[in-house]
Amino acid sequence: MVLEGREMDCIGNTMQKKAAELERLAEVLVTGEQLRLRLHEGKLIKDRRHHLRTYPNCFVAKELIDWLLEHKEASDRDTAIKIIQKLLDQSIIHHVCDEHREFKDLKLFYRFRKDDGTFPLDSEAKVFMRGQRIYEKLMNTENDLLQTREEENDSFERALVATEFIDWLLQEGEMATREEAEQLGRRLLEHGIIQHVTHKHHFVSGPLLYQFRMNFRRRRRLIELLHERSRSIPESHDSPFCLRKQNSDGGNTSFLSVSPTKEIKVVVGVRRSSMSSSCGSSGYYSSSPTLSSSPPVLCNPKSVLKRQIVGDAVGWGFVVRGSKPCHIQAVDPGGPAAAAGMKVCHFVVSVNGRNVLSQDYRSVSSLILTGPRTIVMEVMEEA
């Protein structure tokens, strides 16, 4: 029995390492693809001539470094070079003549392999690209697959039924047979793209519910490529929306933020109808004077605000942090959240009618990520 236990531990550790490797690969692939689309949109990728020869769909290394600094994706040129080197190491980009294996801040031509058809599609990359395409098709077409559903007396937003998902794959011509569609579902789950809502089952054809675990639309900051990510999804959720704060020593950031330990005097409150029954008989709350996990206490009900935020192609444009209650740590000045009036230091009271005062930022992030594109939030404003 001891041997069997060790064998089980070995298998478990191997699966965890494999999952971590797949997660890192997925992030690099998605980040690289988002950068490629942004560079096409910004006209940095185009046909260029050198020595009477035309090189289609390429960019100049030096111009890309300038662009990264201009868009605050890196704090200095050395950091920018390291970021793009990550993409070069993963064969996402390459020198047009394959003469340079190191990315150089010079007037050299590089190209995304996806733009010239040389991307090495191994089995893992194929699954992620297939998963991303299916995710985007579900988001962009009219269907009722993703909706609020119940399993084991719990409600799960943006969930799909396995059998309906298989039917949809067949109708859309993604797979030829039900067996192939079910096998695709299993591969998507094994690669961390979808998950059973309570993490109890593999993907099987039937009435079980599943959710997309990976948000392909969250805009990844390129600086993330230089940092190791946590191995589990709850720990890696920095907030699923659009932003990720750069290191404090980086200097420039493109959004407003506040340290979760910064002391702020706040006086906030809400009506009884906005709170759960645990608020007490008085019906009003106010918060402690810091952004800590201290529970709210009695004060002015006018400080509760309702915000409706419609996510765009890259997210909602804010970051949550803290717990009990969590707070808004950062807001993209040009994002949907800012347009809706969301501000740094707001405390989060409810999301889509669900009270979240007793939850931490990971739970709130997951709730929003698996919910509808339009979210309605109640927040407590600082005094």
C-alpha cells in the first residue's frame, strides 16, 4: 500500500507539473497573439523592402521596442528586449531570414510565425488555438449555450451543458461525430481551457455543467511573460479583466492604482436591501479606516453606488484586491469601468445582485469572469 501511495503521489505531481507547463504555454500563446493583432492594427507589421527584396508582414525590431515603451508595456529598452526574447524562444516570432536567435534592438526584420505559416503546431498549441477559436465563436454568435444554470443546488453563471456543447460542435462543423466532440471536450479540460463547475468530473457527454476556465479576452500585459505565474487558477487570478499592475519600481503605469495596505479614511454605508441578512438589525454599514479585511460598520447609506459596466474586447478595465470586503485597486482611465464611474478605493458590495462583502478578490474575480459581459456592481464610496 505504501508503494501504491507513492505511485499516486508521483502521478499527481507529474500531472501538476504538466498542468503548470500547459498554463504557461497558454499564456505565452495568447499574449503573443494579442500583441500580433495590436501591431497589425498599429501598422507596425507591413511589407518592407531591403536590398531590392520585399519581406511581407514583418516589423522592425527597433520600432517595436519604441512602441513598447510608448505604450508603457516595458519600463526600459532592456526589459522590452527580454519580453520579446520570450516570444522568440517560444517560436512565436523569428528573424525573417532566421539568422538571429537573439532579439536585437536594431533595424532588423522579424515576423510572427502565424503571419507566414511557419508556426510549429504541436499538439498542445493546436488545442489552445482550437479552444480560443471555439471560445470566440461562442462569444460572437447568438446562442443560449452559456447561461446561468444549477447543479447540486448551486447556481453557476455562464455555464454550458456537456450534451448541448457537443450538439453545438456538431452543428458548427467543428467535429464530425459525437465521439470526436466528446474527445475534444476532454482535451479542452485537460489543457485547462474548460472545467467542471465543481471540479468533480472529467468531460463526459451528459447533463453535467462546465465553464470556460481561461479568459482569452483578458488583455495580458507583456511584462507578465517575465514573471512566473502561480500554479493554480485561484492563486493566479490577479483579476480577470484587463489590467495588471507593473512592479512598483517600474516607474510608469498606464492606470490608477493604490496599495492595498495604504491607509484611507472612509465612511461608507448601504441600505438593508443591498446587504445580506448578516448585516444586523440596524440596516447600515460603514467600513474601517483602512483597506484591510475589517468588516464594514454603521454609517451613511448615500455612499453606496450602482455601476453597470459593459465589457469590451479586452475586459472590463479594473483590478480588484483585498477581502471582506475587496476593493478596487486599479482602474484603466480609458476602459469601460472608468466610463461607468468606477474609482480606485471603492469597496465592492455586490456583483449582479449577489452580495460579496464576505468574499475575497479571487472569488469576486471568478464570479465576474464566469458571468455575463454586462455586469452590475454595487460599490461603497470612500468619504
